[in-house]
Amino acid sequence: MKQYLLSVHMVEGAEMPPPETVERMYADVDQYNARLQAEGAWVFAGGLHPADTATVVRMQDGELLTTDGPFAETKEHLGGFWVIKAPDLDAALAWAADATKACGAPVEVRPFQDEAAD
């Protein structure tokens, strides 16, 4: 089976929902994760701290540089992700539809590159 990244997009500065809504979202994501695991599609998942906690590491002019926060100027940032196994893109999109319902945020679906043959 092919692996897919389901990435959750969070909008910087967006107002947080009320606590009871956040609790429901966490419960819905827990149920979604349990379904992924029960159906054998689960590989790995995780939520991320806000983008302003990030550190970027890069080589520039032969020197290693580290800078605070994301390099890209954008209002949308990666808020969390799932790595799943699915037989095809349609199946991955179906999982993403359930993911966006559970977490209440947009979910991007992207296939991993095929591994090179040894």
C-alpha cells in the first residue's frame, strides 16, 4: 500500500473555538485515530506547537544557519499530520474527508514518493 501525508492546516491568528468545541474536536480526533488503527491504515500522527515555536536550519554560503520561526511568509502553517497507508488516492481522500470533519481544519493529502528499488 502507498503512504500518504494528511496535513492539517492552521491559520495564524485565527480565533480559537470555545473550550467545549476544542474538547469535542480532540475526542473526535481520538475516535478517528482509533478507526485508522483498527482498519490498518495508521502509520503515525502528531500535533504540532504553533509555528512561532519552530527553528529553521539551513545551509547558506557554506555556513549552517538557524533562525526562529518558519522561513515562508504565510498565514497558514502545518498544525498536525497523519501518515496513513491507503490502496490509492481515492481511499486517502476518503480518510482526509473524515479527518477534516474530526479536527475542524483543512486537510491536505499528498502521496509519499515511491522508494527507489535496491
